[in-house]
Amino acid sequence: QVQLVESGGGLVQPGGSLRLSCVASRNIFSVNVMGWYRQAPGKQRELVAAMSPGSTNYADSVKGRFTISRVNAKNTVYLQMNSLKPEDTAVYYCNLNWNGDPYEYWGQGTQVTVSS
């Protein structure tokens, strides 16, 4: 059973930055698709950023502010979040899919709160 553990969330003032990490219990070299999602209270979960071979996509609301990346040697996927806004407040989840594995895996979520 693959486990994903997110960290890096917290309380930050508007305009601040956070870097979220998602550490996988399996080698991520063969991860095909990776993504970060978020869910705010009373709202549906939405895709924030996704990376697949040759393609990286961001929600319009975070373009230019958020960056998704990976370090295979650390089995870790990151989400760098800059210029944070109160509307970025949500629980953030990572999602990974490996080549040849029919399942997609989710982390437990990490809370991000942007408030003064």
C-alpha cells in the first residue's frame, strides 16, 4: 500500500509563501501524473496544479504564483506557493499515479490558512 504524507501547511499572512511537500513511500521515478488539489470549506475539491510527461498545468487562479516540482531522489513532490491570498485557504492534497498502476493515491491533506 502506497502512502503519501503531506507537510508544510500552516498559517501565513497575505503575500507570504509556503512550500508544501508530499513524500511517497514508493519510488516516484515512474510516476506518470502528479497533482496538487485543494478543498475549501463548503466547496468541491479542485485541481491546483498537475504535471505529466511534457505538460504542466495550473488553475487560472494560481498561475504565476504556484509551482509544482519533484525530486525523484527524495521521493518528494512539491508545491511552492507565493503571493498567497486569503482565497487560497484550503486543505491541500497531493495525488500521484504510477505507470502501470491502475490506482491513484492521495495524501491525508495539509491545511493552509492565509489570514492577517
